[in-house]
Amino acid sequence: MNAKDYKIVCRIIMYDKIQSLRNEEHKSIQWIADHLGVNFRTVKKYLEMTRDEFETFSNKVVNKPHLLALYKSFIVERLTKYPDTPAAQMHDWLKEHYPDFPKVSPKTVYNYVMKLRSDYNLPKVSEPNRQYRALPLTPPGEYAQVDFGHKKLRCGNGTLQTVHFMAMLLCHSRYKFIWFQDVPFTSASAIEAHERAFEFFHGIPKHIVYDQDAVFLYDENIGDYKMTDLFSSYVKSRPFTAVFCRPADPESKGKVENCVKYVKQNFLLNRQYSSLENLNTEAVQWLNRTGNMMEHGTICRVPYEVWSTDECKELLPYMRIGTHNVEEGHKVLKTNSIKYRGNAYSVPLGTYKDNSSRVIVKEQGANLVITSMDGTVIAQHLIPAGSGNVVINRNHYRNVSTSISRLTECVMEIFQDREMASVFIAEIRSRYPRYMRDQLATIQELSLKYGKESADAALEFCLRNRLYSANEFKSFITIAKRDETADIKPEIKPLGDESANLLSKVEPGKSSIDEYEHIWIG
């Protein structure tokens, strides 16, 4: 029996089963769909067909040529030669080699590639295959591993809350600790989690293995790792040695990778979120009840027992250095803005002073509150949906040291007729309330540049023609100044001796136009 015949037989068996459950056992359509694991509409459609109609339909479906059948030989040839080719690359190759390749979804290409892999026995093989070897047991107290994870939990009101956690695991005993927070980890919060882990372990391991995470590193530097300033200072203050995995090599710390998976699939699975404090309390209770109290499948012993009898005494002494609530701060960019979760937010001009400029960022409901390191609120933005947004408060890029009322007084003092100036400014305020500061600043700048006489003329012109804006004021004063300078005769600077200089000052004679008109008429 070939593959097509086999598929037709399977479909007929399904048809007969649906008919039997409906006509003989009188089951509902929804019950049959749930029982057989098929769509409700599929069951309904099969029930409406006679057997002959269904067989005709099945033959048509099974024998229907695939949309990509024309490219079958190309795909099979490539999969045979390059068995590690992903469907996405195959899609690109098809578009590259066949200019008229139809526009199809990546899923269509993926399904057809997987079908051909199955039909022609061409499994995907990663090259080169990595060879593994068994490792000896890690001596007690020598190594720990650290990794991060996150998961969405449902709150009591039905909303979802993403929680982030850091896991540290002692390699010898598999004794573990986890710490949660509701925002991604920074160097400062990771250090706090380290301190809590050491307190939980009653000691410090001699080496800790990490991924090349931006929380700890800012440059791989071909093996001469450059740690962030805060984490580098912390490592120097503690007796352990930081060991970093090579890029894209998570298997170097597989013990803690399994720990992260265990936390997600056991402790966090279907857990309801109430508060961060409660979650961390529940996590410690879970560790003392299950996480560290169940026999480990690899070492065949209970982690707590191994830690208490063998490993705890081999750990380096621990004394807390008082890092509770250490806040590293968020880096301020040269553009007087910060990056947070894929979006850019403005901060007031002058916040950036040098590369060490930092602010504290916290989410409060739908708002992002930005404070200085001493806790003073300097900005507040509504958090937009998605990422890639640039959120700007126009006031951040203005000089707001002078109040609008004081700026109004300064502008009115420029003009000779304060009553006219008051009317002009009042009209501007009614038309441009949100841009009042910008309007006044423009008028002040132009008046200082072109002088009070030009400013008075521009004011009189704007009021006479009912033009109430700084732009109209600017148009008049600049055009008037240009016309004024056009009437000034340019000074001629002749080249040569004194006689040339005298000739340059001689003006030619002028005739009246009446003389030419008399000649023409005559």
C-alpha cells in the first residue's frame, strides 16, 4: 500500500467512526469532535456526506497536487545535499532560483519541506554533531551556576503579570535558590539576588558560572571579559571567581538550565500572582518543601541533605555587606533620553552630564516615572503599546527656568506701546495656549536682534492687519529689514592709484524722462 492509499484508508476509517458515534450511539457533534480530536466543522461536514460522496471527496483531496509540487525535485536535491537546511532558508533559495515563485506563507513552505523529509527519509541533521562525555562529580563548595528566567502569571483580576527570576544552584548538592522581581534584572538587582542566595546557602562558592549576559558583561573582548562597573566592583569585594560561558553555549551550565525549567514547570505552573513579596515568600516555602527536599534524579540524593552534610562546610564564609535596595540607576543618553523596554523616553535638558549620568525608572500603573538618584521626580510618561516608540515631552527640551508670566512681562517691556503689546499677546494666548512660551520666546529673540523700532513697526502692522502670531511678526520684521538694507548703496572699493579712487566717486549725469518723451513726440 502506497502513501496515498494509506491516507485514503485512514480518512474512511475516520468517516465510519464518526457515522457510528452519531447514528448508533447518538453522540452530539461536539462530543464526537472532542473525542476524536478533530474540528467541529469537520465532523458536521462528514455527517452530511454519503459514503460515495466521501470517497470521491477523499480521492480528490489526497490526489490534489501541492502548490509547491513543481519545486519538489529542487527541494529534495537540496535537502539531500544539505540535510541541516531550515525551511526558512529553503524558502529564500526558492525565491532566488525561481523568479516566478508564488507568494506563499512561510508555514506553507515549512509544511511541504517537512512532508518531503518524511517521504524521502531526510531528517534534519545539525552539523557538526557535538560529542559529549561524562563529567566527574563537582567537589563540594567549588562551583555554582546562575541563570535567569521569566514567566507570565495570572492575577486575581484576570490580567497577566510577567515575573523575572534569578536562580543560583550549587553544583555538588544541587541545592538551589530563586529570587523574583517584576522588572528585568539589572546589575544592581542581580547583586542583591546574589546576596540573598549566599545568605540562604550560609556561604559562598569558590566559582560561579554565568552566561554572557548584559547584566554582567558589556564586552566579550575575545575572552578578556569586561564586566559592568557595578558587577566588577562587586566581584572584587567577594571571594568567588566569575566564570563566563562561551557565546551560544548554554549547555556549559546545564544544571541551572534544568533548574530554571523545573521552577517554571513546577513552582510557577498555574500559580496566581498577588504581590512580589508573597511570591518570594512562596518560593522559599517551595524550596523548603519540594525544590530542595525531593530526591534529585541525577545524584539520587536529596539536595538539602547533601548540602547540610557535605557542601555547607566547604563554602567560603559569608557576611552581608549591606546591599539591600542598591539602585544602579538607568543610563541617560547624550540625547537627554533613556531607553526602557524597547522605547525611548525624554528627560529634561541638562539631565545628561557625562557617561555616568543615571536616573531611577519605575512603572506606576500605566505611567513610567523617572526620578533623579536622590528620588526627585523629573519626568513622567504614559507607557505606549508595543516597542520602538519615541515618547517626548516638549517641555523637556525648552528652557523652563523662566515662568510664562515673567516672560510675558519681559516681552511687553520691549514695546513702546504696552497697551498694544498687551492686546497682541492676549490674542496669541487665546490662539496658541500650548505654544505660548515658544511664541513669546520668538518675539523676544526677534526684537533683540532687529531693535525696538523694528519691533514696534512689526507690532503696529500685525495689529492693523489682525495677524496674531509670532510667525507673522517674524515675516514682517525680517522683510522690512531686508528692504531697508536693499536701499543702502554698496560702497565701491576701487583697485589702483589715487586717480582711480577719485573716478569711483564721480556720479554720472542724469536726464529727466520728460526730455525723452519730448523727442519722441516731436
